[in-house]
Amino acid sequence: MKIYLTFLISSLLLMSSCDSYLNLKPKNKTVVGTMEDVKLMMSSYLFSMSASSSYPISFNRTTMTWPFNRDALACFAHYSDDVKMSLAVRNHYGKKYEKEYYENVDWKGWMFSELMWKRMYLHIGYLNSVLKSLSELSEYDQAEFERVKGEALTIRAYFIFKLLQYYAPYKNNELGIPLNLDPEVIDGPKRLTQKACYSQILGDLNEALGYEGQETAWNVFYSKNVLYALLAQVYQFKAESAAGESGDWENAEKYSSFIVDKYRLETSTAEIKQMFSPADGGVFYKDNNFALRIFGWNITPRSNTSAFWGYVGAGQYPADDLLTSYDAGDIRYEAWFDTEEKEYNKYTYKTWVIADYVVLFRVADMYLICAEANARLNRDKGKILLETFKKSRIPGFTSLTGGNVLDEVMLERRKEFCCEYDMRWLDMKRMGYTITREGVNEKSQQVNTYTLRGDDYRYALPIPIESELTYNKIEQNPGWN
């Protein structure tokens, strides 16, 4: 009973009204008083991210869920060049995302933008309160303190990084994201530079990495492996951006190597498929040899366990150039697609067992980040790692003959991570790809041709007007006014 009452009181004190997702009302009183209470705040949060809707946690009068559910997955698929957009809403399952589709087909997804903005700033606000409560403790066990703080710092840094990736124009350092990390400050923050945002992200991650406390079964994100993987991703994305600095690629190589040296790659269709067929809901899968984290939960978006992908015969089709890019015998072809219908079959949804899930920090990503970093540093290791990767995916492959190593790495990334939440969209953004595709126009219901240029303003999502521009007068991203 004591635990229940403590959590109830904490939850009620945490729920405050405010005009935006960037700031919170002052607390006026301490939310928690002991290390046990703060740990309960954090454990309740972690549990709610992978639990059914029967165990919600509310903050700012809003129910919190893991942001990257199938709603987000559908929109990222629309934004990428991984699906055949001319057929994406041809059946009942695709039509559940029809409203988003007609915005996303031209990369003008205001609903998508507001969805991700609200969700991630809500999480940052909650984690700010956890970290503030930790700072107010006078007595605590140091190792336990570090385990809880390491968890909060790592997850908060992850969400700040995601917001920066989605909303900051890649080549404009002045336009980072607005950031408020103090729950007692109610003034709406201005946009920071991208360099300032990266300084915060890297500072948080390195602080967590420097803690002596060891991860336990309680921890989820606070793990040396997750920290190495996240740091590798941060340096990879930062390196060619307006905030890029000398040493970024060396750091991307350094942190990805920690995982490459520790884990092998999948070598069969069965091994690679297992990551996308979790056995249970409400579970955090840790270090399953091929993915460092897999989240599964029982909340079904759109009340349909088959949307967005549908089932074979009524699912989503891959883009033609993606499908034809696989070599004969590639283990991913059978794992990702139905070989007869030529439809996506990458995600296995299990009705009444698990409704949704996301695979995070894959070992394959670390191999390809390491290969890319070495290629950009003009090191032979880049080609060697790429060949190692291709050998694991293509039976009988021996060596790379001709071709640009970096181009080959990017092609492998597309084949490997097709329709995995934001992976392809962010590669398109940082590489400045020009994409041309066909999609259905909402008004005419005819198939039109749409183009996204390499330097297109639409590579940075618009700041949601309702959420922030009206209240905090934040500068809108160029092109969206």
C-alpha cells in the first residue's frame, strides 16, 4: 500500500497544466523526498513505456506512451523512399493512415510533426522532473543514485537528439531546437544553436558513461552498450551537419567499434528475422546478440493489430528500386518480404499477445557506422568491415570489386534498415538525397510525381503552430511560413 500511495501522490503532483510542451509550471513543493521515491518515479515511467493501456502514467495531464509506435512508423515509412507510395492507401489497413498519407506524400506532414513534437517534449519534461528531484536529495546510496540518474540522462539525451534530427535544418547551425531542462522555469525558451544542443546531448551521455554504478535488471537505457551505440549515432549524424567538428568521425568509429568488437552479425534468415518477431508484450529485450534493445507493448494504434502493414495479400509494397537492389540469395530478401507477393513481411504482429514494438540500436547499425566512419577517414578498415557485412548477408560473397565504399555502405544501410522507424529518412537527410516518387493526390485522386530536393526545406519538420509558435514565438523553420 505504501508503494501505491507514494506513486499516486507523485503522479498527481507531476500533473500540471501549461501552455506548451517546452515548459512546466513551478512545482512549489518537492515532488519526492527519498531515493526510493525517485526510483519509483523512474521505474513507473519505464514500466509504462512497455505496458498495456491498463497501466498508464500521466504527466502534464497527458498519458505518456513510447513515442515510436506504429503511428510514427507509418509516417516515417511515408517520408522515406522505402514504400511504393502510389499503392500505400489502396486497402483497409493503409487507409487507416489516409489523413497522414495525403500530407506525407508531399513531405508536408503537419500532423506527423505535431505528433512527434508533443510526445518527445512530454517525455523530456517528465525526465527533467526526475533529475530535479534527484538533485534535491540529501541522502542516498551513490551507486543507486547513479543507476537512476544514468537512466534519466540517457533517455533524455536520446529524445533531445531525436528532436534535433527531425526539426533542425541540417546545414543551419543557428536553428537548433528550443530546450528547457529546468521544470521550475516557465518562460518559453528560444531556439538554441545546434552546437549548443549537441553539447547538452554529449554532456549527458558522457556523464552517464562515467558513472561507476553498474546496470541492473531494473535499468533499460542506462547500459554501456546503449551508451556506446547512441554516442556512435550522435557523432555519425553530427559529423556532416552545420555543427560538425573535427574528430566527429573518429568518435563515431571509436564508439561503434566497442559494439563491433563484442558482437557478431546475423548469418541466416532465421537469425535476422527473430528481432522482428518478439514473443511477448510488455517486455524490454536486452542485448539479444543482434539488437541491444527491443521494446514490445500491448497498446494497439488505431484499434487494429494489422495496420499499418496489413497482412500478406493486403500489405505494403516496397519501392521498386529497393526490391531490385538485393543480390540473389540475400538473407534479408526472404526475411523482409513475402517472396511471392513481393510485399513487406518484416514485422510480425501477434494479436492479443503483442500489438506494437520497435527495434533499437542494432548491431548491424554499428558495423555500418564503423565502416562509414573508416571510409570517410580514408582507412582500409572501411572496406574490410563492408566486406565482412556483405559476407554475412549474401551467401558466397567474397570481396568488393570496384565501386565507392561510401556509396556501397549507404546502399547496405537502405537494404538493411528499410522501414525501421526513422533510419532511412535520417540517412536521406544527412546525405542530402534528391528523391522523386509517385503518389496519390488527395483532391484529384490521380497519381502525381513528387520530388524532394537534396537541399529541400522539408527535410526539417515544421515547428507545430498550435504547440509553440503561438505561445513562445519560436522562429519557424525556413520554407514553412
